[in-house]
Amino acid sequence: MTYLRKEVIGRATLYLGDAREIVPTLGLVSDIMMDPPYEAIMHESKSGMKGLVRPDGSHHWKPLDFDPIDAIRDEVVSWGAQCEGWFIAFCTSEGVARWADAINASPMKYKRACVWIKPDSTPQMNGQGPAQGAEHFVCAWAGKGHARWNAGGKRGVYTHLVNGPERTGAHPTEKPRRLMSELVADFTQPGATILDPFMGSGTTGVAAVMAGRSFIGIDLNPTYFALACKRIEDAQRQYGLFEGVAA
Ligand SMILES: C[S@@+](CC[C@H](N)C(=O)[O-])C[C@H]1O[C@@H](n2cnc3c(N)ncnc32)[C@H](O)[C@@H]1O
């Protein structure tokens, strides 16, 4: 068996286990939308945030209990062969060129790096240089023919608070739900199945089911897996009957 646990919650199928073993067994999905582990440099810099507390009482610094992406990036890019639409991966600014190089060496069509602007990101507390105010995601078209999305000529710039009212604070790198909902609305089609192989606390899954999409999520950490199950179950109970109304 390739996974430790499998939960089917309405339109969502969630796996506890290693994505590297599970993804190759899944067959085709519509889109891959993921927030994978960061580059090693970011994992190291997180230790400089010790002691800082967020507005919700959680800590900016928690040791990241998963390995950086560097060693497995090419393998992750190869999953694009199982994708019929968009391949989207969050990364640091420093990671954009590394993702672009890996994607350009694959059959996918690299489109560009988009930016998530964080108006409330952590200041540079030592005052020795500018603070990090944004994060990126690279997008590539893995499907046949021309790339298609729902947002016309919109720029790839997304502005969302890190510490918005919906933040649970239970995962050290939790993405804002509203950011993920905007991406789901822009990049995916009704009826799509979205795969997030590194789902953490399940934010992509919450956004997916709120928009009436199907979702497959994977995480190897049992605590984050349980959190994702709960959040997606709650979202489905709340929004499951009303496809596509959530923003
Ligand atoms: C950057 S976090 C994702 C956070 C998520 N976007 C959220 O909003 O909570 C990356 C996640 O990937 C998981 N992970 C790391 N390596 C993995 C692997 N090989 N297979 C499955 N999950 C993995 C980690 O446990 C972590 O929760």
C-alpha cells in the first residue's frame, strides 16, 4: 500500500503518506496547484524569526518539520505528465529561476512567475535590509493546445493578508484561503479535479470544495493531515451545496 490513510470527504480524497509514492498511482488530474516545501535557503532563514508572534498568537518561527524542495524538484516537475491543465507551484523569489529551468526541461510550457503581495508580512526586525514582502508562484501549462484560464488579461499579481481573519495558525506556512480561492477561480474550470500533493493544513482543498471543484490532497504529517480533513469537512458542510458562490 502506498499510503497510510485515505479519507474520502464528499468531493475530496485525502491521503496520509509520501506524495512521491502516491502521485504516480493517481492517474490524470485536471490541475496541480501546490505549495511545496521551500528552497533550503528559506528553511534556514526561518530560524531568524525566533520569538516573533503573529496577531493570532501563533509564532512566526516554528521549525519546519519537512525537507526542502531542492533534491526532489525534478521529480515533482515530472508529475506534470499526469496533468491536463495548469501546473502551479509556490516558491521563494530565489526559487523562481530553478523552477523555470526544471519546467523548461520538461514537456510543459512555462508561462511565468506570478506574485503574492503580503501587505502584513513580517518586518525586517534587525533593520539590516528590506523585509520579504512577497512570495511567488510559477505557472506552466501541462495540457494540450493553447493555455486557457478564466481571467482574460488580468495581471499575475495577487494581494492578500498573511494574517487574515480565516487564518488557523496551526500550520507554519499556511496560505490565505482567499488567495487560494482567487487562484482556483482564475485557473481552474467547473468539474475540475485539483491535486495538491503537499496540502499541509488543506487550504487549497478548502478553496477547491468551496468553488465546487473536486480535490485530491496528500501530506505525510499526521497532524497536518488531520487538520486538513477537519477544515475540508467543515468547508464542504458549509459550502458543498452551493457550487461556485464562495469568494
Ligand atoms: C509549505 S507546506 C503546505 C502548507 C499549505 N499550503 C497550507 O496552507 O497549510 C508543505 C507541506 O508539504 C508536506 N510534505 C513535505 N514533503 C512531503 C512529501 N514527500 N509528501 C507529502 N507531503 C509532504 C509537509 O508536511 C508540509 O505540510
